[in-house]
Amino acid sequence: MSGFGRLLLAVTIGCASVPFRDARASETATAEEKPALVASDVRLTAARDQMALEMDFDQPPAFTLHYVDEPPRLILDLPKTVFTRPDTAVKSHGIVKSVRYGTMSEGQARMVITLAEPLRVTHSEAVPGAGGKGAVLRIDGEKITPDAFRALVSAQTWADPQAEKPKDQLALLSSPVAGDRFLVAVDAGHGGIDTGATSPDGETVEKDITLQFARALVDELNARPGFEAFLTRDKDEFISLSRRVAIARERRANLFISLHADKLRQSDIRGATVYTISDRASDTLSASLAERENLSDELAGIAASDEPEEVADILLDLTRRETQAFAVTFADHIIESFRGQVELINNPHRSAGFIVLGAPEIPSVLLELGFLSNRKDVEALTDPERQKLIARLLGDAIDGYRNQGTAKAGQGG
């Protein structure tokens, strides 16, 4: 009998309630009192209707398992964990479409198993490793019907803390803005378990590049009189798309700029692109990029939630229209500041339905700094001096946008 068959024969059918937690691991010291776990290997065996997964740890892990639907996913939450092998080393097949793992937040790591078919966990256990060294986490599962899977999801009491709760749109629009400084929210795309794009050689990762540029831009703006800039994330951790928007809104930002560096199948395409939001993408490339960027929450195992009902209020509608016009003006300032000094893609101002640009009252743009699929772009994006130059040019663009708005306000008065 195969190892896969022996694993499934060991299943106890009554143990599949959620969440799961290994009792022995739970009795150990908390994650805050212990060093990070080290996960040295992940092994996956899967067929069309079964799955067996094993993870090697240096010590017994406390863990919880949850189900998420649309698409069906199995979520494994762990304390702070160092993964010594990239998730790309785990080859998905059978009932498993993909396996991703990485940091979620301070003190928390996560594995997201995206399923080709709904699955029920039939056995989960952390046992001593070979020779009594370390521990092996074993998770077995079997295919079930979509209705049975939805019942498992509904039966959970778990609510993902990463999922952003809807805010009162009109309350945020009407609350007063504190201070007289021009406040800029700088959003470093991706982070934690969501690595974003990777260069062909695997050496350059989007989540690192965006954070480097974001820090450079914040430093540049905070050195300028009358400006205050802040980061939506300041470390390598996952922040949901809705939470990024909420951070900017709660801080009452005057501008929001989200930094990215995607990759394309065509390695010859290079240059920066500035995106503003629209219901319909300006072109197929923009539609494809927006679709990938909007998958961030799904890749990190965030449950799909119903959007709050549209507020039928003329104030909100007028605010959105005005904000969109301001965002287009801001995008034009960036392009003019870059022209002649930073490589630009053809038709550098484009539009698509990026979720992260959804604040109704904050002019927002998404800046693709370049493409990690292009060798020259990678060289430019990893050059510290180039990062400072782009930060300075963005600072000039933001300064010009602010001054233009002040001048118009003065003429209107």
C-alpha cells in the first residue's frame, strides 16, 4: 500500500470540526515567549479526490485550520514562522491548485491551499519528527460536495482579523480634516505572504522593491515644508486591499499613491505607468494587471465578503466624480515630472478597476514603477540612486499638484 493510502487509513472521521488545534502544542509557551518556528520542508501528495500534506518543524507548532469559499481554500494559521524553502518549491496537483505561505502580520504566518474541488480535513496532527527531533505536521483531506463545503464554512465561528469591516462612507466624508499639512498616503504594494511579482532570476521580489521606493518617497516628502507622508505598511507583512484604503481614509489623507512593479509575458516592454480608477479598463494590458493586483486578498486567504450596499446619496456620487478628476490631474503631473528622466511605457496614463484606488474622497493613483520581467527595468529599480531620483520626481509632481489646487482655490475665492 502506498504512503498516501496508509495516511488516509489512519484518519479518524469524527475529528474534522474546525478550528483545529494540536493540544500538545497549545500547552507549550506562547509564540511571543518562543523564537520563531522554522519550517524546513513541505511535502504534498494529492489525487483528484484526496490530499495529504506534511510540514517539518524544528519544534511542535500550534496551529489552526479554517475553510474559506469562493474559491474554496484551506487556511493554516501558524505563529511566527521562518520558511526555509519558497512556496514555489511545492508543486501543486490533483485536488490542490496552489500552495502559498508566508508572513501575515507580526507574530503570525499562514499557508493558503487553494483547491480545485471542495475538501474536508479528515485528520490533522503534529507528531514528533524522525529520531524524536522537531515535529511533523500532517494534514489529510478528502473531496466533498460544494454544498457540504459551504456548510463547513458557515459552521465556523472564525472571523479573519485581516478582513476589513465596511466603513460608514458618509461619516468619513463629513468628518473634519485635522491639521493644515498636505497629507500623503504611500502604499507599498503586496507584502508578507503576498510576494507579488518576481524577476526571472528570482533575486528581485516586488514586495521588497515597493517598500524600498515607498520609504524613499516618504523620506522625500517629509523633508519638504508643508508635507506629511506615511506608509500603509512599514514592514514585510500582509495588509488587505480594503485595509490599505481604510488606513488612508482614517488618517484623512489628501492623496493616495500605491507603488507596484509587476511582470509581463513580453520581456521587451519596460517603463513606468500611472493608473487611475475606472469601471472599464482602458486596454487589455490594464485589465490584466488590475485583475492580478485585485487577487491579493484571495492569495492571502481573505474570505470574500459582500460589498456594502451603494449609498444612494448625491454627496457621495459628486465626491467620487470630483475625486476622479483630481486623480487624473495628479496622474498628468507624475507623467510630466517623469518625462525625459524616467522611462515611460507607451500611453503612460491608463485606467482600470483597481480595488486599492477605491477611496471615494481621496484622489488615488497606482504607479507601476517598471516591470520585473524586463532586465533594464530590474537594474533601474534596484539602484538606490534611481530610487532617490524617482522619489524626488514624485515629490515634485505632488508639489505641483498641490500648488495647482491651491491656485485654483484662490482664483475661485
